[in-house]
Amino acid sequence: MGLFDRVSRVVRSNLNAAVSSAENPEKILDQAIIDMQEDLVQMRQAVAGAIASQKRVQQQYDKAQSEASSWQQRAQLALQKGEEDLAKQALLRKKSQAETAVALKTQLDSQSAIVDKLKRDLIGLESKLSEAKTKRDMLKARASAARANEQLQSTTSSLNTSSAMAAFERMEDKVLQMEAKSQAAAELAGADLESQFAMLDAGSDVDAELASMKAQLAGGTVDQSALPPGESTIPASEATAVDAELEELRSQIDKFD
């Protein structure tokens, strides 16, 4: 990662910290994943560049070794032909290539270590990215659930449930009172109707008894239908006795007058 990238990352971090209160968790998490993906791309590019450099050093090392071996063979050939000076020149070239190969081998070992480290870092970053995506999805789900629960609680708190239930209780009491009044009115209406019929029955008894007394006084008979049920007309002998008793009562009354 270059200096510009680091500065840009710090600036973005400061900006995110400044506006974190105004942003929702989903956007912040998504931005974090995007940043990690960008880092992963840069890491892959770095690994690819390191591997390419390693291969170039490997090729140079292999070439230096090959050249050293080739000059070794040429020195032997020149010595066999009696060209000692030419053999010395070949050995000098062979020494130079061998020294180059040694230097390249040191560089190659260092480059290989760098490549191995970059590969491990790349694998670790890929693992962290995968873990971060899973955690992001989980946190986004939790944030959504928390937001829904908060909205539900807000809606529930805005409802005047106690007042509504109190209204139901009052209306229930009122309905019970109305039902009680209706039942009382029905009972009173039934009692009044029964009393009226009772009065009619009592009036019939009185009328029948009055008719019976009139018949006794007149010495006549009474219509059977005018008498109360179970009663019959008075015999003539009893009527005469009654008339005599009634006449005696009248005479006594006259004496007092």
C-alpha cells in the first residue's frame, strides 16, 4: 500500500468517525467490506509482482550458473589445447558468473521469503474478508431487527391501551345496568298484569256474593252462573229464616232511633 493510499485511508477514517452518528450501521459495514476488498486487490497485485520478481531472479540465477558452468568447460577445453592464457580468461569469466550466481541466490532466497509472507498475508486477508462478510450480514440482520423492534415499541407506546380498556369496562358496566333495568321492567310489567287479573278475580267474587245477598233478601233464587264456582242457590226455607232475622235487625235499629 502506497503513501497516498495510507493518507487516503486515514482521511476516510476521520470522515467516517465524524459522520458515524449520522450514518446507519448497514452503510458503514458495507463500506468496510469495500475497503477490505480494495486491500485484497492490492495485496494480490503485490503478491503477483513479488512472484514475477522472484521468477526473474530465478532466471538470472539459473543463467549465471549456466554461464559459469559453460566458462568452466571452455577453460578446460583451452587448457587441453594448450591455450593457457585463453584458459585463464575463461576461468575469470567463470568466476564472475559464479559470483553473480551467489549474489542472485541470496537475492532469490530473500525474494522467496517475501513471496511466502505475502502469500500468507493474502490468505489471511481473504479469510478475514470472508469472516467480515458473514459478520456484516449478521450485524445487518440484528440492526434491522432492532430497528423493527424500536418501531414496534414506539407504535405500542403511542397507543392509549389503558384508556381503551377503561372505555370497554365502562361500556360493559353500562350494558349490565341496561340489562338489569330491562329485567326489572319486565318483572314489574308481569307483576302488574298478574295484579290486574287478581283484581278481576276478586271483583267477580264480590259481584257473585252481592248477587247472592240480593237473592236472599228478595227471597228469590240466584242465577247459578252468577255465583262463584263451588256455590249453589239458597233453599227457600233458609231464605225465610234469613228474612226473619233481617227484619228483627231492622226493628232493633228503629228502636235505637
